[in-house]
Amino acid sequence: MALDVDQRLEKARRPGFGVGLLKGMAVLLKHLFKRNDVIQYPEVKQDLSPRTRGVIALKEENCTVCMLCARECPDWCIYIDSHKETLPPKREGGRPRKRNVLDRFAIDYALCMYCGICVEVCPYDALFWSREFEYAEYDIRQLTHEKEKLSDWMSTVLPPIELEDGADIPGLPTKAISAASASPTVEATAASPANVTSSAAEARPEQAQTAPREASAATTSARPAETAPDAPTGPAPETAKEASGLAEEVKEQQMDAAAEPAAEPEVKRDTQGTVQAEGSQAEVEAKAESETPSAPESTAVTQTPPAMAPVPDQAPAATPTPTRPVPKLEDLEAPEDAYGRVLDEQTKAGSSPQVAEARAKVARVKAEREVTRAKAAASQDATPAPEPSGAPEATEPQPEQGPVAPTEEERGAGSAGPQEQTGAGSAGPQEQTGAGSAGPQEQKGTKGPND
Amino acid sequence: MADTPKVLEPELQNLQDSSAFANEVSEGRLVTEQMLLNVGPQHPATHGVFRLLATIDGERIVRAEPVVGYMHRGYEKLVEQRDYRQITNLISRMDWLSGINNELPLALALEELMEIEVPERAQYLRVALAEMNRILNHLMFFQSFAAELGAITPTFYAFREREDIQYAMETVTGGRMHFGFFRPGGLKEDVPKGFVDMALASVRKVIKRLPDYEDLLTGNEIFKQRTINIGTLDREVAYSYGVSGPIGRGSSIDMDVRRDEPYLVYDQFDFEVCTGSHGDCFDRFWVLLHEIIESAKIVEQALAGLPPGPIMGKVPRVVEAPKGEVYIRTENPLGELGFYLVSDGGRRPYRIKIRTPSYSNVSALPFVLENTLVADMIAILGSFFFVLGDVDR
Amino acid sequence: MIEISLTAWQILVVKLLIILTVVPVGALVGGYVLHKEMAHMQHRLGPMYAGGWHGWAQTLADGIKFAYKEDIIPASADKRVFSLAPAVIFVPVLLLYLVIPIDRNLIVEDLDVGLFFLLAIGSVGSIGVLMAGWSSANKYALIGALRSAGQLIAYELPIVLSAAAVAMLAGTLSLVGIVEAQDWPFILWPPGLGLALFLLFLVGAMAEMSLPPFDMPVAESELITGPFTEYTGMRFIFGFFFAETAHMIVFAAIGTTLFLGGYKPIVPWGPLDVIPGVLWFFVKTSFMVFLLLWIRFSFPRLREDQLQKFAWKFLIPLSLVLILVTGAWILYGP
């Protein structure tokens, strides 16, 4: 083995006679005529991944002023002020409740090292990553973002992304990695009992680690796993050697189009052996080019986001396109039957009673949702309700409006303040629905076994 | 030299005695003087704030003494006041070109002390990310070496390749240079959908373009004239100074921690360890280029065989290492990186001693630079792949 | 047609004015071509902003920026020599343009000893580099100047000898005469010999202009800018940047005249005569500039002693041998 390298090395050390010089020049000439894939910032911006660490956004309603983020920050750049308030008891004869009220929450981005420990450690999901990075200021004091600005950043936060095949999502059996498996639904796939118990066992320390978080994590990560993006229908193959079918090509194109704006067709030829990719690549490019000219304020993107960010392309106000075929009412399993079935399966597989019950409850809720959808579709309602997600929906960042006097309702809603823990939330671009905004105080939707 | 301060006189005596050429002062004919040239700390070619006190006689270097410490940030003291997750995020700034390889020994050390079993999927992903970072590091040094020799074009080619890999790592970790991703017990979170394909595509692209680099540089006669038999690092000197990594392997020290004391799952992968036999700049560069190919092989194998499962082992909520000490060695792209962790039971380490590869590599410089030309000094410094953050911590 | 009769002096003044305007503009365009060619060979775009369309005004903007810079002369520098050095470098380059024939009748002055004039004036610039490096009171500049002196002297000879061989083939030192003597350009006929002479000239020219791979004196990563390290503002622009680009263009023009047939069509084929000579000259010079830049971006630089070895041990003996072969060709060849 080592001898082999040595011989190549010896051969490389031999003197050439000017031939190498010409070869070097030929390389440059070749590159002179190749297509250029330079992204001309700031007219065109690169499509960053959803996990990119840009700026940290604060969801004020969720913050209980536990101070964990300020404590864990390695740079001590989070400044929190709060005071305690006493509220009247909820019911007659109860004791007065004490609340922490957040006075000041500021992150000094001049100090922040963008490590994300605060986001990771927050037990109530009040901090989120956003991919915005263009907030340079002339005055360094402006780099300390107060809680109003941090709340504004929430409109740029993306929902959590779908994980790769084989990832262990707490609350669900581990999906086996196979190129043949079709759409990533959440039915109990061919997971061996050992897998199930081990994942359950792994799930438990995770639950212990992040107890209140697991609830929203389970809901949020389960849901993107359900709603597969439109075009690619198959999971990513392990190696491109296993590529099969058009789905893989499309997926490869999408990813190549996203990740490598000027991916050469030769790459695809190597991995897939088809020439079809070239034509489609041209289509994707044509589409990308037509998207290129844009207003300077809005974030222009060169290509559609990769499959990993299930962000709707249209404005959220428009009708969200259904991402799954709407089932027929007759085909569906009754929720109670689903509960019983999963409970039996899990008990047979050897899960502990709590885990079995939890999974059965999950299956029941899912079945209930399917029934609701079928009923809605059957009643000619063309707009199925958007599924609530734990994280706020991403919206296009709106251009700055400037000072606008708040309307009556906003003023009214604002004064009610954080004490209203309903699903409606407050007006403005931070519309939150579903389990996310409820926070830990109101347990709605699916939760873990701590119900 | 009547006005020379007393303390410098032995130095000057040294200068005149150790001249390689007949300094014909004694003969009374040609009077030449040796010049003290201060290379750095501000210099385009020294990879950072590195200072070299070179005594030159015309164009020939008589003596060269590296002066380090201009970038000392007190890492080993800093980490005594931070808990392990905070250290993980800070430590990738030590050798900033191979960020995630700096976090690895820390995670391994804690796993050994706390006796945590890391799931297979996490191991494989760790290997894949570490090797991708190795490719990033090697591409960076490839371009800086070429730029110092005067070839301006490889810089842009290398950076273009780095972009794809960095984008892939950004989708996973959120950062392009500083990652903060490894945790004791596994990873922070699992990889997003499509990562495997993206990573494989980016790595394959690098491999596809490597013949271009061969044509541009290793096949170029001018490059060969500048690097063959220049800056030969003697094997014995390298051994005694603990030179490791591509530099050591270029001097035919056949040592690679990944193969000799496998950590993570390296024993399951099939890869070669490239060595050079002459110890000159060309061999070091050759080893660097071919390590890229080997790393790409490992990435392919790791991602092809990625098992399903969790990415975090059984770790208590608060990471506290029990009392004890452990020394973990890993193969940083620049050489052997060692963490000696002493813990007295708590959230913060009692002491971490970091054995960095660049520090040892730089100590061998005086032996290599003796009797070389000033222009060769630049080539040699370029071929001695070191990062100042690694040298000084 | 309006008859304008000007005296010889007036014509000369007009021609000089043309030179004085064209050369800086040419340098600007050359600089832009440099940026763009380098960029596209390196798989990127180059200037895109300055001036709007693909950054055409980039070099102009750079020039204006340099004009605004503070004029600093180091305290321990030799002031008079320091101020004079850029002029000594730049003026000879301007003078070289006086004898280049753009078309049969478009030349400032058709000297009978045009080639000799070129070679003589072209080597004056070496003194300027030495002056710049020595007067800067900077160790790095000194090293750069010494390297440069050695290099320029060494590489004068290949240029002179290959030009002499061309003069032998053409039978005259006048540049118009040399172009007229080339039915087939000298690079093609005599076969092989012409190409060898051309390569010799090319290598010598690159070393004369301190272009990579012969840019040791100006080794950016080692000596910052070599002899010109201490220069700022207008002195830097005229002594270094303009001189380098204008020098490159004029050497490209000389190469065209000597080897590629000047303003004549590239091959003596009838239909090609339709294209005016000016256009031929322009196309050929552009090709030469492209070639010089292409070589410039491709290679690392040679070390100084390797450079000298290459010149004295290889190029000069080779050029002497080629002179012998040229003589043999003239006497015994077709």
C-alpha cells in the first residue's frame, strides 16, 4: 500500500520538460470558458440553510424569566430584568399566584458569539434561531437588541426542518433507512422490537433532559416528517449509487440546484448515469433566473429552497396547498381502534406501559385529525385548516413600515398583554396558533406521557 | 561595535561564528555584514502573527528563530471558568481552520471519564464531519502555499470547493467555521434531510477537481524547482520535536492516530496513510493533497454506511465529569491534538492541558531554515502548515 | 477635401499629443482587461460595479483614488532620488511608443534604427527601479531593488539577441522595414526557428517587466511591493501600475511587429487584405497581451538564483546558438 504511494510520488518528482507548464495554462484556459457561478451579493443573496446561525429571536409570551439563558451564555451578553407580580387566585379560595414579569430582555450582539447555547438551553422555547445577518450598525450601542427588536426577529424564524432518514425522533419508532420506502408517513414501519425499545430507552433520558420541550419537539418534528414537500417523494438515498427512479433525480436536482447553483451536469452523470438531469437542471436554472430580479429591500433568492425547509413559497395569507392526499372517510380507522391497536403492538414489542400508552395516544390523535380532514374535504371545504406547528410560521420579512399608530384592536389586545394565553395570540405578524403559543401552562394537543 | 549593549554581544559573536560562508573579515578583504531581518509579526506570508528573527547573509539565512506568543489568548485558563458545553463552543477557535476537530477530543475525553456509550449513528456522523473539515483545512493550506509561491489562481479554485463543503456543514450545524456541534455522548442534533446527498456531492466535486490541482501545481516545473529538495526536515529532528501530521508524514514518520489508535469508528474504514520519503516541501505538499483523497474516501464510507438510530447516548441533564484525569489523542488535520483533562468532579474542568500540533511543528523550524535562501524561507513557512491559534492557544 | 498643411514640427506635436492621450487610456483599458481576464480564469467575475456595466470604469476609479492619496516621503529617504525614480521608470515607456508602426503610414517617427532605439530606451527603466529601491530607506525595498537589477540585466540579452536575429532575417533595423519584410510572419517562417525566437523574446519580455513567473523583485507575499513599497499616490500609480501596464502593451506591440507581422494580415491570403492594417495590429496586440497575462496567472514565481541560472546558463547560450542558426538560414536557406 505505502509502496504504491511512494511510486506515484517518485513519478511526480521526476522532471518534466515544460509539459507541466503547458498543462497548467490549459487548466486556466478551460476555466476561462466555464460558466461562472458567482452570486452577486447584494442584488442576489444565497439561500441559507434554516439552521444558519444569524440572529436570535425572542418569543416573549413563552419566556418565564428562568434566567437559564443568561446564566449559560459564555459571553454573558444577555441582560434580563424582571419583577414579581402577585395575581389573584384562579378559583375561589385558592392562594394568590406569583408571576415573573419580564421587564428587559436584551442580547448584546456585539458580544454574542453566536454559539446557540441560550437557544439550546431554554426550556420553554422562547428563543429561536433566525438566518438574518444583515443588521450592521454604525453605532455599537445599537447592536444591543432589546426585546421589541428581538420579538420582531420572530417573523423571520423558520420551522424546524425535516431530519434525515434514520434519525431518531422521540415518540416515534426509528424509521429504517431504505431507498425503496416511499413517502415518509408516520405509520409504524418495519422497525424491529429491539429498535423500538432502544429508541424508547434513548427517548427517556432525552425526556429527562428536556422535559417540557419534548412535547413541542415531538409535535414539531413529527409534523414536518408527515408533510413531505411536494416534488420529491422519496427519501434521500444513502449513497447516490442507490439512486433509483425519477424521484431521486428530481431530489438530486433540487438539492444540487439549491446547494450548488452552477452544478456541472457531469456530476449528475457520474452519480446517476442519465443525461436527463441536464435538461431539468436548465429548467431549474431558468426558473431561478426568472426569480432573480427583485426589490432591493426584500430578500431575493436565487433558487427555491432545498427540500429541507418546508417553507411555503406563497404568502401565508394565501391558501396553503394541501401536502397530503385527503383521505376518504370510509377508509379511515376510528381513533379508538387506532389507540387499541398501537397499545397492543407496543405492549407486544415490549415497551413500558407509559411509553405504550403515550404512543397509543399519539396514534389516536392522529387518527382524529385524519377524520377531521376527511370530513372537511367531504363537506366541500377546499381549505383544510393549516396544521398547527410548534414554531411560528415563517413569513416573508416585511419592509419597514415606519411609525404607525396602533389601531383600536391592537391597542386593546396589547393591553391584555401576556396574560392571555389563548391560541389567538396578539395581532401583527407574529400570529401563533396551536400548541406553540400555549407554552407550558396550558397543555393542549399531544403531549408526552406526563399528561 | 562599541555601542552595542552588553547583553547582545554573545549574540553578535554567535552571528559571526556561525556564518556558513567565509565571512572574510578576518582575511581583511571583503567586508560583509550579516543583517538581522525581522520577518513578521506583520507579514503577508506568515499565516498570522508569527515572528521569525532571521539573520541573513546576503540572501542566505544563517539562523532563524521563531518567536511565538503574539496570539496567546489563555485558553487553558479560560476553560477553567466555563462548563463543558461552553468550552465546546469556544474551543473551535483554537485551530480555526479545522473547527470541529478541536471539539472532538473534548467530547471523547468526557465520554471516557463519564463512561458514556455513544450511539453508532453519532460516531459515523462525527467521522463524516471531522473528515469534511479535514478536507476544508487541507484545501486552505493548498491555496495558501500556492499563493506564497506566487501562483494566485489556485486560491480561487480552492475557495470554490470549500464553499460547497462549508454549505453542507452549515445546513447541519449552522456555522461555516465555528460549529459547536459535538456534545459528550453524541451530537447536538441530527442532520437535516438531504445532508447525506449534499455532503457526498460536495466531496465528490473536490475529488473531481483534484487533477486540475495536480496539473496546476504538482506537475508544474517551476513549482517543482521551488519545492523539491527545499526545506528538508530530517526524520530524527522531526521525531525529537514531536512533529506530526502531514509535515511528519512528509518526513516519512509513518504515524497516524486514526490508524494506530483508532477512536470513534475509524477502525471500520478503509483508508491509506500517505507518507513522503524525502521530507522536503514537495513531499509535504504531496501528502496534503493525497490526504484529501483519503478523507473523501472516509466520508463516502461513513455516509454510505450511516446506521439509523439516536444521536445522543445516555447523558445526564447536567454534564459533570467525575473525579479523574484522561488524555485523549486525535488526528487533527494539522497533526496530533491531545487533551489532558483533569477533573475534580464538577461542571467545569479543573485543568485542561492542550497539546497542539502546530506548536511542536513550529519548534522544528530553526533546523529546517538553516542555510536556506530568503525566498525558500517563504516556501518553507508555507509548507509547514501551522495555524497561529494552534501554536499560541 | 480640406487641405491642411502643417509643418513637420506641428505634425510631430500632434502625434505626441496623440501618444500622450492614447497611452494612459490604453493603460486603463489594459488594466481592466487584466482584472477581467484574471477573474474569469479564476472562475469569478471581476469588477462589476464601477461605471455600471461590468465595471468598465474600475481602473479609472482606481486611478482617481490614487490621485487623492497623501504623498508621503519617508523621513530617512533620499528625497530627490525618491521623487525622480517614478519618472525614470515611466518616461522611457512612453518613448517606446514613438517607433511602433500601427499602419504603414501611422507611426510617429520611422527611425532607421528603430529597433536599436527600442532596445536602448527600454533598458533605461532598470536604473529607475534601482533608484526607487535604494532611496526608500527600507530593507525590503533594497532587497527588491537588488534582485531587480540583476534580473533586468540578465534578461536584456535574450531580448537583444532575439531581436538581432529578427533584424538579420529582415535585413533592416527600421520597424516598418521589419514588418514589410514579413510576408509570412516570422513566427511561422522560418519554421521552428521563428517560434523559438518568439519564445525567447517572450520570456525575456516577461522578465523585463517583472511579470510572474519572474516577479521576484515584486514578490508580493514576501516583499510586499519590492522596490515600490514606500511609494503612495500618484508616484505609485505612475511608477508602478501605469508603467507596468503600459510596458506590457508596448512589449506586446513590439512582439507583434517583430514576430507576428505587425499591421499585415496574419497570412498572405488575398481576401484578408480587406481588413485594415490598424485592425490587424490591434487584434494581434490584443492576442499578445492575452498571452502575457495568461502566463502571468498560471505559474508560481521562480526564485532569484533559479531565475539567474535560467537566464545565464540556458537562455543566453540558446540565443547565441539561435543567432548562428539564423545566419545559416539566411545564407543557405530558401
